[in-house]
Amino acid sequence: MTQGAGQGPAARTAAAMPPFPGYAAPPPLPGYDRAVPPPQAAPEYPEYPEGYTPTARDLPVIGRSTPQDVPTVELTPLPAPQHEPMLTGPGPLYVVGDVHGYLDELHEALAAQGLIDAQGHWAAGNARLWFLGDFTDRGPDGVGVIDLVMRLSAEAAAAGGYCKALMGNHELLLIGAKRFADTPVNSGAGTASFQAAWLLNGGQRTDMERLEDHHLQWMSRLDAMAREDGHLLVHSDTTAYLEFGDSIEAVNDSITEALQRNDPDECWDLFRKFTKRFAFRDEDAGPLAVRELLGTYGGSRIVHGHSPIPYLLGEVGTEDADGDDGTPMVDGPHLYADGLALAMDGGVTMAGKLLVVQLPLAG
């Protein structure tokens, strides 16, 4: 009968234990009478639980120590390990523009700033890193980008820094395509579906095949805006944020709650509003639009992605293009709207550059 069925474990004595192979008893000592063994009780050995092996994880405790089981020598306490001094205060602030599935380019850009090591792990201590959204679509490995950002978030937190991300319009599009697929939605161009819109906007079927529930949950909880060191961080260069609240917390809560309601029309409305662009580009109206956002949510400068810098400059397809394929060369972010707006989408989807920049700008 096995232990636990009403009987305790049977005891085994040392005399009952068989000798090991090749065992030979030692010769008797002079004057020792083998017929009269010294009076002592045979030690008892507990029976090992069924399935016990010395290499198993979570080994069960075999017996308990008695009060006589104490060290025979005085233990000298070891000195506490010496750690490097803790870094105090926030570390340097970095922002990343639209990635759109270009995982290799992201690795290269982060490594160039010393944010990750050669194996792709966090190497920046207490630095702060913000992604401005649009991780997927158009490029080859959007889910790989999401996995990297999620992993860096954990590694940065363990090192005393952080890695955070904002909601982009392509996250809204992917969420809708995954949840609602071919459910019809009312678009400005007529009745369509999230699935059709997602494919039209560069959706990659390999991403959809690899997208799991934890990716979807992570995207659905992303904030829409944040403020760091006087910079108002958003994804889209639009004033649509004003429709969702008069504080950063209110905007973020409104969008998160809308996604939790799981309504296809409401999700489509979010996607449509945050796909708008160029609100800050006009020479006269642009600075006014930026000031309205800054006056409502705080900060002294907006930092955004979404609109590729070549589009903002109006140089796509013109004689001003410097690239061999007609694409303008992008060396860094674009400061405009009276110096109140900083564009971070370097146009990686159009042979541009994936931008990772430390704020504030030098010079």
C-alpha cells in the first residue's frame, strides 16, 4: 500500500540494507567478540517517497532535523556582497519613430545609441526609451518588433530604466483586423472591413498568423500620449486627441475603455481619427494647432511619428529628392511649426531611416 492510503512508511534498518557489490567484511579486531555486538540501536532510514530522484526539481524533505543536528564548528558570517552604487534620478530620454516591421533596422538603430547589446538585450541602465507607435505593417516582421519591445520593457525595468510605447494608428488597425476580420464598417470610401483596410495599408499575413492573445492585450492597453521632460509625446500629427479629454490621463482612459467595449464601429472611428495627419504643417495654422495641444496637455514641444518626414517636406516625387530612387534623404528628425513640433518618422518604409534620437536635441 502506498503512503497516504492509511499506513505510514515502513522503516528499514541498516542491517537490512544489502552491501554494495564486491563488499568484504574487515577482519575482527584483536580481543573483539563478534558474537556480542556493542549494544546500540540500529539507525532508522525513512522510506523515500514514490518517484523520488536526487536530480528532481522541488525535492521533498526527507525527515526533519533534530535539536542535536547543529554545526560542530562556529560559523563565521560572510560580509555582505558589495554592489555598484545605485543610479539616482532619471536617465537620458530617447524616442523611436515608426518601425513598421523593420526589425533588423530597429536592432541596428538601438545598438548605435548603446541601448541594446550585440545580443539584443537592454544595455542602457536607467535610460528611458519611448516608442511612438506603428510597430507593424509594410515591413517583414511586425510581431518580432512587438516581441522585442515587450522584452526590452521588462529588461529595462529590471535595470532601473524603462522602455514604453504609444498607440499608433496601425496598432488600432491590427487590433480591428484581428478582432473583427471581415465585419463591415462604414468608411469614408464606402462600406469596407478592417481586414480589407489592414491589407490595403500593408498588413502582412505572416504577422496575423503569428499574432497571439498576449500581443493583442498588450497593444490594447497602450497609452495614446505621454509627457516627458517637457516633451508631449504622441503618435499622430493631428488634433484629434482633443476629442477624447482635456488631460493626458483622460485621453488615455477614454481610448483604453473604447477598445475594451469591443465595438467594431468604435474601433474603426478611433483608427480613422488617428490616421489624420499634417495638422502642424501649415505655416500659419500649424503652430496654432500645436499650441492648442500644448496648452491643453502641457509641455513645450510635441514629438510625433506617423507622417514620414519626406511627406512633411513635400519632397516626395519632386526634383528635391536626393536618394537614388527619388526618395529624399533623411538624416535626422524634422523640427518645424516655429520649433514647436518634432517629426520622428524617417520613412523607413520608403528607403528612409529608422530614427532613434536622444532628447532634448543637441545644438
